[in-house]
Amino acid sequence: MRRMTAALILLGGLGALAACAATAPTASTPSPSDLAGVVGVVAIGHSGLTGAGSDSTGEAVPENSWATGTAPEVDSVYSRLVAVRPENAGQVANTAVGGTASDMLVSQAASALKTVPNPLLLIISTIDNDIQCDGTDAENVPAFGANLAEALELVTTASPETTILVVGQLGRPSMSFVQTVADKDPRVTSWWSGSGPCDLFNLEGDLVPGNFEGITAIIEGYEAEQMTVCAQFVQCHTDGGVRAAYVDALENFSNDWSHLNIQGQAAEAELIWPVVVSLLDL
């Protein structure tokens, strides 16, 4: 995607910062392949899971991942889980890769399960790079669902006791927030201008209200498919709209406005942790 389009989806479902992020895979912590029991955390999907941009370089920074990172400042889901269930320490794998779409979930899951074969929790964050923004999204949604279903089938067959959390997009498009960003950093007006259905500004530099509505509809179409597919697997759960309700904040972004900084990663972990607590009965 163009940088403008990625940022646009980002600001309407913050996870889409993954769309144009670095493509290097996140590192994972080795663990014995014959580990007994159901322990550990696995994450698959796009760069929204890799800590990308949290050091302002745009590259993956695994230790800063809100899902599986080890940085104390982030206090990731993995770190929080270890704090209450110490037996999960060291059992973590993050095979998410920036710029990838749902068609990579199966291979990412297979790779992660080689490291942590029976994870207590598996987190999936996808959608972003499946969004086309060219009028074909309605036709693309079923393929997205099929890809997700294949990945869920693999995981539930290989590790039937794993709890799977498929998260939705982070936030929704906000004209007021985009204008606030533009006021703070005028560069974004040119970055996010164009004549397409996913452009935030038109070529004259004015916000396009209808495009915000259109982007929201696109996001929610993929999320609805995600929910339908997830419901077919007993082990699979969504976040119940928690991430959709998130409100963007300037202080959570790096200076390219397409990635979360350390504070933003910590905010994501804090946001989703109550969902994890409920799912795992912690």
C-alpha cells in the first residue's frame, strides 16, 4: 500500500500501521520442542505485533511488542502472564511479519508452534494488509475468512487446549484526530491526499468525510467475517470490540504517524489485558 493509504487505515484501525512496516520477522525465544503442558504465548500476523517503529526507525523491535515483548516499559501480555503464571516464562514465539496478509497466517502459525508447541494463548492480529481500498474489498472478504479459518484449523488441531484471541482493528477513523495530526505535522496532508476511496484528504487538502465512513465500513466488513470464522472454533475468541473502542492519542505515535511508540505499545497491552484475564480465568 502507499504510505498514505496505510496511515489512513492506521488512523481508522490503528493496526494498519502494519501495512507498510518493516518486513523482517520478529525474533522468538527458543524453547524445548518436547515441552510438557500448555504454556506460553504465541503471536502471528502483521507488524502491529512486532513492536515496529517503537524506536522511531520503522523496523521491528521484538522486545517492545505489546503482545510478546519483554521491555519493562511496555509490560506486554506475555510479561503480565508470566507475573501471574511463572511457568510461562521463556515460552514465547512471535512469528508476525510486517507487510503480510492473512494468507501468511498458516505458515506463521506452523513456525511458531515449532517453538512453543502447546501455547496457553495464541494472539492473531490481521486484516490490515488484506484491505484493498480499490472497490474490491467486499469480494476479498471471503478469501480473508478462508485464510483465517485455515490457520485456526491448524492451531486447534495441533494444540487443542490453546486459547486463541483474534483481535480487531485498533480504533476507528476520526476526522478530528486526523486534523489534529495535520495541525501538528503539516507533512501528513500531502502524505494522505489523493483521489481514491481511502484518501483522508482530497487533492485540494480538504478532509473527505465520506471516505472516513467508507473506510469504517471496510474495516467492519473484515471484522464481521473474522468474528464469523472465529465462532466456528470453540477455542477461538475475539476481543468483543475492546480495540474498536480505542481512541487515538498523539502521544502514542512515533514521528512517522504510522507506528506506535513505547507508550502506545504499553497502551495496547493495558487495553487487551483484561480480555486475556477473562479468557484465561486468571
